[in-house]
Amino acid sequence: MRGILDDPIVLAVCALLGSGLIGYAAYRKAALTASGAWAAAVMGTAYVTLGGPVWFGLLIAFFLSSTFWSKWKRKHRRKAKAEAKYAKSGGRDAVQVWANGGLGLLLCAVHALYPHPLLVFGFIGVMAAVNADTWATEIGALSRSKPRMLLGWREVEPGTSGAVTLLGTSAAVAGALFIGIVAFLLMPLGGTAAYNLHPAVIAAAAAAAGTAGAVADSLLGASVQAIYRCSVCRLETESQLHCRTATAKIRGFEWMNNDVVNFASSCLAGLVGAGIGMLAASF
């Protein structure tokens, strides 16, 4: 079987079939929209053919863990109230899939052409950030204490962009560390084993990068992300449409939506991860 999969065409076909089945299953479970399922199938195929177990495995770890938390807490009232403020809720669409996994795929493609451990550290940082943000959002929405804005530290309603809770912050750190643990476990399977990366360094890179990404996400959400107010229910929301009525922008830049914020935070996290890799290499 190993010899068959060494053929790049066979590997690509198998990757497409496997990713397609995962995407279809996620679509049937409402974890992805139709466009999100197609995007996930394409992205998964590329990760397998270009990167191998570590790269594809971290993508799957992020997707499965975030889906688990989302489904487990889906019917909770506090979470439902928070989700009313989100621009998008429910299954992830293609834009969300690419915003979460596109930067990692770029690093994967560059690594396939020019293998270097800094690209691995950058990738770990990116995936730690998107996982930390998702865990913080899903779990933090269940906090019994009201969130506070990262800028100004005033109490706000759950789901407000730029707000944090102790539960959500703890979940972010745990989500980042989870990616670091999975990365270390997958490395012996191929693709990055030759780098001989120390477990403590991998964990530190994931935790620091994921936390930095989560903080950056909250700072951008509190400052420049576009926030609107519904003229019907007066709710502040990320969406341009609420209660079947166009909302009015009250702050931020219109182009700075949640997907852009996620992508920018991932870029910062990738740089933090790569920076820790550089520091580790200097010792």
C-alpha cells in the first residue's frame, strides 16, 4: 500500500476521495455548508499531496475539535444568545474554510518546494491560532460571568467582538496547546521528522503563537473590525443584515469583517511561531 501511495497521481486521487468523504460527512452534519464542503475537499487534497501527515493531521485536528465543541454546546441558551451577534453562525462556508486554512496551505506549498523547519513552526503557529480562536469562541460563550472589552475593560454582552472572559481565554490557551501536542505526535509519521524538533519547543511555539493570535483577534475586534447596529432590536452585530433589515455601521472599517480579522491574526501567529523556531535554532 505504501508503494502505491508513492505515486503522486494515486496519492492525489486517494486524498481527494478521502477529503471529499470528510467534507460530505461534515456537510450532512451541518458543520459545513455546501461551498465549505467543496473548499474543505480541495484544501484537504492539497494538504495531503503537498505536506503529508503533519500538515493534513493538524488541519483535521482543528476541524474535528472545533466541530466537537460547536456541536456539544450548540443548544445552550447562552451560546445561542452570543451567536446572534455573529456575522455567520452554523456551518462554515468556503470563505471561512479558506480564512482558517488558506495561510497554512500556503506555508505547506512553500515547504514542499523549499523544506525548512521555520515553515513548520510558522504552520504550527497558524493552526494554533485558528484553533485557539475557535475554542475560545465556542467555550467562552458559556461563561457565567459577563465578558469585558479588551480595550477599556467594560462589561459587554456575550458575543461582542473584542471581548474576553477567563473561561474563553483559558480555552484559547488549551486549544493552542492541543495543536502543539498533536503536532509532536504526528511528526514521526513523516515530512518533518528529520528536523528533530524538541517537544517543549513545539509546545511553547503553539501556546505562544496561539495566545498571541487570540489576543490579536480580540484587539482587532475591539478596534477596527466592522460592527453594526440593528435598527429593529438595537443589537450590536457583525452582520450587515439582522432581523431581515439592513444594519447601520457604528464603528470599524467595512472591509474588516470577521474573516479578515481571523486571517490577520493567523499571520501574526505564524510569525510568532517562526520567531520561536529561530530562537530555538540559535541555542
